Amino acid sequence: SDHPHVAAGLNNLAESMRTQGKYDEVKPNYERAIEIWEKAYGPDHPRVAGGLNNLATLLYEQGQYDEARALHERALKIRE
């Protein structure tokens, strides 16, 4: 389903799994949540920014610093 509540659930599940170190399972959930929020609210919505920050944190924890920075910068632009 593409309902924003599904995106929130995916995001929450990803957060729980990230804290357990299940990184391979987490990224698709964050990406799907962001995709749903972008469709529901548009690419410049604060919900999208929150999802981008969560995904960026995951990537940072995995040592993917350039990718993480790009997502953090995109999220900051949305919130400015």
C-alpha cells in the first residue's frame, strides 16, 4: 500500500532493526518509506526530510559518508 501510515510503519520498523544492527534489512524499508512520502506529500515535505535523515544515519553508520552527507544536505534544503 502507498498510504503514509504504511510509510510510518516501515520507518519505525527500520529504526528498530537499525538499533539491532540488521543493516541489510533496514535500507529497503527506509527507501520505501521515503518513496511513499514523496508520492503522498511531494519531494519537499518535512516527512520526506525525516526519512532522508534516517537513511543518511544508516549510511553513515556503514561508512558510506559521501552518500550520507548528500542525503543530509537534501533534508536540510527541505527544512530551510
